[in-house]
Amino acid sequence: MAAKAWGGVFSEATDRRVEQFTESVSFDHRLYTQDIEGSIAHARMLAEVGLLTADECRQIEQGLGDIRAEIEGKRFRFTVELEDVHMHIERALIDRIGDVGRKLHTGRSRNDQVSTDMRLWVREAIDRIDGRLVDVQAAFVGRCESDIDCILPGYTHLQRAQPVLAPHYWLAYCEKFQRDRQRLADCRRRANVLSLGAAALAGTSLPIDRHHVARQLHFEAVAANSLDVSSDRDFVLEFAFVLTVIAEHLSTWAEEWILWSTAEFNFLKLPQAFCTGSSIMPQKVNPDVLELIRGKTARVVGNLQALLVLLKGLPLAYNRDLQEDKPRLFDSFDTVDASLELAAPLVAGAELKRQAIADRLDRGYLDATTLMEYLIRRGVPQRTAHGIVGRLVRKAMDRDIRLSDLSLTEFQEEFPEFDVGVFAILGVEKAIAAMQSYGSTAPAEVRKQVECWKTRIASDRDAPRAE
């Protein structure tokens, strides 16, 4: 039983099938960096309070540094017998420095150790995703100047609704991803709380200094209740939720661009480096990357649901069920990280088919709302104006012509006070020019927002990363 750190009370060896069933090192090995960082901080604290000598602390630090180099060099052997990354590193340390290595676990449990490792990992993962989001925002903002004069049909219910400037559309996604970044920042604050020192669940009788460890690892706070923190995975759920919202936003964008790249829409030419072909149809250029971004969102949603179900019935303090949080969270992170990495160059490399868009821009009566508001400005009640324009649209639809192709007489049949001035506000360009409200697609408003986003992106990229 010497092979097991917990084996003293056992008189029978662990069944091999149990070892295979309970191991987690196949997925938690990726926490090795966080485990070593946490262990070094813990050892320094133990030396500070007199539970290790300075020489013992030095030996532990050197040994952990050697183990890190061995893992990074792919020379470290992981086995199911040692269960998880924590026991692998501890055993390797003991093999190197003997009894001094056995002192490292003083004043802690694997319960608070794994929680600390996960918090360190989540903190780093949040920062990575945040950087990816900035890259995607920058790609959208980078398109705005060249697309500033391009008018797109805006849709509701996937029916043409009103015209919008292309940069207004690009910045809509910047807004979505900015909310994602705000959620990440909020999640990071709650994850950035030290668990280490809670021990198994009740704390320890040893004179440890948890605040000393928190300062070394740049945690903003120390968990105040040892019973709570050993079971707390709120930060895992929250990060998984934020990743899910990001994936949903990416999926919405992917769906629109898949539609836009069809011959039926013909709005967009995707960069071929981000497409694939067909094994049987030579002409095909398929939007496979966008389809997979859309499809992989299902995995991220499923992972969040699995985590919610995993935690719903657990009593306080640590339960082995919590081992299963890592594969789901790691998969969500990997999926969103890869999707964002591809999204930025795809956004930057796509080409709007301006002529095809312009040729059909007058379809769908995109100027109807502007015409209604023209009447409102002349004192006509909104509901009355709505009915007048609706009847005018019906006249135009019946003859398959534009509103501007109707005669003044036809306008006056519905509202006698119409004069030739009505033609000055018809057409998509004039509808765009008529916009005034803050946050609208008015050219002046869009230009202001573009400049704001340029400044924000530059500031975010220059800002130092959080510890």
C-alpha cells in the first residue's frame, strides 16, 4: 500500500479496475503548472511560519522546478496508479529529495489543492479568452473604414426591414463580445479567491499564513469559510456559462455569414483558406469552419448542462464527483478558444460583394419606416401613419415597383397633404441619412462609434494583463 499516499489504513491493494475508473491524470495533467506554482507558494509560506527550514524550502523549490522542466520536455511518465497530477508531482518530488518532499503537503489537502489549481487555471483561461475576444473585436473594427459607405439590408424575422451601414452591423458584434468580456472580468473576480489552507474542510491546527500564499499567487482575497470553499465550484459554473454565451454569439455570427455566402444571398465571399471543398462536386467552396463553429456550440452548451447536473445534489465539502468538472470545462475552453482563434482572421479576410448587395438593395421596402416617420414629423399620429404607408407599400407590391416609383397622385390618394417633398426621403441612402438617434445607423453616429471602438481596442491592447 506504500504506493498510495492515503494507503496506511488499507490492508488490501486497490483493484486495477478501480484505478482505471478513478484516475483523473489523463485530463488533469494539464494543471501541472498551476499545481507547481501553488506548491512553491505553499512551501515558501511553510518556511515563513517555521514549518520548513529555509534549506528544505530551497530543496522543494528546486525539485519542483526540475519536475516542471521534465514535464515540459515530455520526459515525465504519468500512470493511473498515482491517480492525479497532484500525486504524480508529490511522488516525483519525494523520489528526488526524500523526506523533505513528504513535508510539502503539511497544512493542506488535495481538496483545497485542486480547488486552488483550478482557480489559477480559470484565471489564466479567462485572460486568454479575453485576449481572443479583443482580437475578434479588432477584426470587426478594422473593417469599418473600408466598409463605411456600404449599405446592407437589416433583417428582422429574416425578412428585410431597414437599411443599415455595414460598420453598424460590424459594431453590433463588438458590443456583444464586449458584454462577454465584462462577464469574464466579473467571473475572474470571484474566481480570484484563495482556497489553499482550507485543508480537507475544517482548516488546520498548524500556524499557516493563508494571506502570505494569497499575496504570492496574486489572489485578491482569501476564502473565509473552509467548509464552503472545499466544495465551491461556482467559479467553474460561471466560467462555463460565459464560455457558452460566447459560443452562442459566435454561432449567431456564423449562421448569418453562412447564409450571406450562399448564391441566394450572395452578400459575402469567404476567404478560401477558411473553407473546404467537396469530394464529389468540383465547384463547391463550403463554409465548413463557420459550420463547425456553429456546430461546436452544441458541445459547449452540453458541457454547461452537465456541470449544472453534476453539482445539483452534492452535500457540503469535497465529493469525488467534483473530479468530473475538469473534462467539461477544459473542453468548453478549448472549443471556444479555437473558435475565436479562427474567427478573427475569417472576419478580416471576408469580402462584401458590394455590387450584388447594391443591385438588390431596393427590394423589401427598406424605406417604409422612414416614410412613416416623415408623416409623424408632420403631425400624423403614428398608428395612422403606419396604416397610410402600409397601403402605399401594398400598391407598390402589387405592381412590383419601389415606393419611389409611385406617382404623387398615388401618394395623395392615401394622404392628400403629400407633396413632391416626399420623394426627397425615399430610397435606402436617404433613409440612412434621415437617422438621428444615438446608437442608430446614422452616418455621423456610426463614425463616432467607430472612433470610440478604435480608441477602446488600442487601450485594451496596451493595458497590462491582470496578475
